[in-house]
Amino acid sequence: MALPENIDEDKLAKISLAILSVSMHGQDRVSRVWKALDWDIMNLLFEKGWISDPKSKAKSVVITAAGIRQAQETFAELFQKQ
């Protein structure tokens, strides 16, 4: 399904990344997240530099340092109790 034209892609990307970060796992200072979202959203996150290229046979992608920071910030802002 293609993303609607009237959608705020920045908000969608931030919220999607925050939700993906719940499944973040890692080893040797490399954190990965499962490719569990629509391909258009995964490509959007890649274009923002928050994840590695999702076009691979792997079931997960590397979340970049910038992606981790953004995910933590958005998750805290939207989902943590005050």
C-alpha cells in the first residue's frame, strides 16, 4: 500500500521508528530491529538515515546511532508516563 499523499511523513517516520525500537536487539554495539512495517515506511526510515537499507534478505535492519537517538526521543515524548 502506498502512503497517502496528504500524510505527515516526518511524524509517521518518528512514530514508526519509536515503535520499531521496542524490538531492538543487538550484539557487539550493533543494534538491529525487525523489518515489521510496510516497505514504504521502511524506505522512509532508510532515507532519513535511521536504519540500514531494508532491501536485503535479512529479516532485520541495523538501526543507526541517529536512529537510536531519534527513537528514544520520540518514545519518551509520546509513550512515557509523566
